[in-house]
Amino acid sequence: MAFFSTNAVSTAHGQQLSTDQLLDFVNTRYQAYFHYNMCTFKNVNEEKHSGRASGKEPVEWWNPSGLDVEQWAQTCIDSKMAGGWLTSKHHGGFCLWDSKLTDYDVASSPVKTDVVGEFVKEFRRRGLKVGIYYSILDYHHGINNGTVTQEKIEFMKGQLTELLTNYGPIDYMNFDGWNTWPTLPDFDDIQYKQLYDTVKAIQPDCLIVSHTYESNLAHADVPFADAAGRAYPYHPDYMRPSAASDTSQGDWWWDDIPRYRKPKSKEYLLKQLDSYNSHNSVYVLNISPGPNGRLDDNIVQRLAEVADAWEKPADLKEAGDNWGFQYDVSKNLAFYRPATQSSTQDPVLDFRARPRAEIAVDGVTESNAEMEQVALTHEEMSPWWEVNLQRDCRIDEIQVYFRSDKNAKPPFPVAVQVYNESGQIVWTQRIERLPEAENNTPSNLLVVELPSEGVTGRRVRIKAISKKTVLGIAEVIVHGEEQ
């Protein structure tokens, strides 16, 4: 395995999430997924077929007899799809572009065509949206749960820099293989902010659409679920922009076993489209090219039948009032900073999405735990939540939005604490109860004013005092200045 290091951009200047971009995304309604990578050839070269490559497949297996991206684009247009997303690197780690950071790529294979380049060029030429899928899990380069080093993070940042620098505007960056299974790298191994900053520093308008299964913005601009065979997977009242993927045939990858290549029925696909679109969710349907670089005729025909029967919903004219970030996150010293809590409750909806501490620094003040908008601990003695600001800051004010749905129980009394770099408490205040709400102030909001000269600290902790309870925090906003 060749593994090269890089110096990648790591600081983002823009921290806004445009509601115009989100509106444009929702109005696309229907896009294509192209699972095309080493697993396409694994299913040809091995008797045992698999839904993923192991990273041990030789580069010589990548030997397509053609690449008809013109057919892919035309199929999208004929199917009323607004764009397509390509698996530039799946879990096996093979790269469909000439990456300068590894030799496990098309440039080292018998067929050196830059698939990413050809795909982006053709889809842009035809006026289609462009999405790039990138797996965090990477068997070939040893990026698994518990094996992540800073060198490997720099490798990922370097590859993202290549993809976002060499091919012009990219509409969507689609992350996968991150935190949703015990064997995957998790958000403790790789903090979301590290890759978020890399993407936004290069292309601020690129939406991050990440396989989080979460209905919040803790780890994505747009929540995304692999929902193959399922109807809309989020809470039925969740109407923020989202997306989910499905398969048009028996599996994600082209297979030479005929039963895997049988298209799903027109009725099924129409039902799925309606299920997602009625919740402002984009339906991303997988259509897998074969070893010849073309889509099977039977799936092209089935998608045409669906298009004939499908009436695309009228475009929404305005974004929802609660779309995007709900305040100016550039003024929150805690935004997307590493957060932790004394314990984390079991999943609320999907078993892969737990109510993690990061939810409370995601730019959203909504506080309904049933919709996964709240960081939740187990019921325990003196539970706590904490954010690491990662640099010394003069803190002037701390705002805490507590859980407020029907199952919420007041965690008071609580202590609001500030720690320095050495882990010493430099300021603390005990709060007995929430104050009476005045004017338009939310009833679940606690505003803590620090001394007029401010308090210099690096970590902020919210702790329930001497009480067995659940601590549910929707958002923490820390005002002040970096030192």
C-alpha cells in the first residue's frame, strides 16, 4: 500500500448555510446514484459476490471496456432526474481519479481514464447537478474504527482538496462510511469540523450531504439515509431538507447474476418518489453501470416508464422558516467544536443515529428530542454536557436551549462552568431554575451573563447538580472573542 501525506487547507472562512441552496436542492426532487468502482469488477472476478470491496483487489481488475457517461447523462435527462452522484472512492479505497496521494487509483490500472473528470465534464455540459461520493471508511488505506491517525486525516483532507480543486464547481459532497456501524471510523476518530472546514474553505457553496441517518445538522448540511426498500425514514413531521438513497435493482453494484439486475417495479419507484418528495426529501436512486461502462438496457427502459408516469411536484417558491442555521453561527465560539457528554442515550429513531453531544452545537435551536434535535444523556446522577472551544476565548455570555418536547423534565439545578486549558474551573454559576420567559424569549432558553470583563477559558460545561435525571440540550451558544 502506498500512502502519501499532504498539507491540506483546514480552515473555513464561511459558516453560512444558504436557504437558497437548500431550496434549489429540494426542488431537484430526484437524482441518480452511480455505484461504479472496484466492486463492479469484484463481482466479475470472484465466485463469491459482495456488496463491498475489501481493498485487497488488484488494480489490474479495473479494466472497463468502455465509459459511456453520455448515456448516463442522457438517462438522467430522460428519467427527469436533476443530476447524478458518482462513487469516486468507495469502502475499498480505489480512486476513480488520478490521486497524487496513493497509487491505488485509475492512473495505476490498465485503463487510466479519469472517470471523475469525464463524469463531471459531461454532467456539467448537459446542465445536470454533480455530486461526488467519498467514503471515509477505507480498507485499502487502513482507515477503520480505532485506526485513524492525524496522518490519515491529512490524507482524506488532501483527497477532498483534489476533488474540489481539479474539477470545477461540485454541487454536493456525499460522505459515507462514517460512524453508522461499530466497525466504521466514528465522529470521535474524525471530527466532522475537520472535513467540513476543508470542503467549505475550497467550495463554500458545496452542500455536504452525509450518510448520518440523523435528522439534524450535527454532521451534514443535508441529512441523508441509505433507505433502500424503506419509505421516508425520518420523523413524519420532519420537513427540513433531506435525502435518501435506494436501489433500482437487486443491489448497489452491477452483477453478472441476472436476478440482481432485475429492475424494481414502476409502482414501487413511484411510491418511493412520493414518500420522499412529500417530506422535502430528494430521492437518490442508484443505477449501476456494468464493466462496459454502460447502464443496462432494462433499467434504462424502466426509468423511462417511471418518468412517463411521474409528475414532478411544483417547485417550492420559498424555503421553510426553519431551514438552515437558525442564528449567526459565526458568532458562536462553540459552533461545530468537539462536544461530549457523560453518557449518550440509545437511538431515538434509526439505530445508527444516537443523540450525540454534537447536536447541541449544530446551528439549530429547535428542541424536540423526538426529531433528534437534542443531545441526550441517560438518566443518571449529575449528568453533564461539555464543549471544547479548542483555543482560549474570552467568554461574555452563554446561552443554553434545553429540551422542550412533551417528555422533557427540568434538569435543574444546574451548574454552568468554564474550564481553562489545564482543566481547572475558572468560573461557575449555579442556576436553580429557568427564568420566567419575557416578550419573545423561548421558555426553554437560559441566558447566563458572565462578569463584565469576561472570563478566559477553553471549555464550557453544563452539569445537573446532585440529581438523577436526563440532561437534554438542544443548543449551546457561547459569545465572546478568541484570545
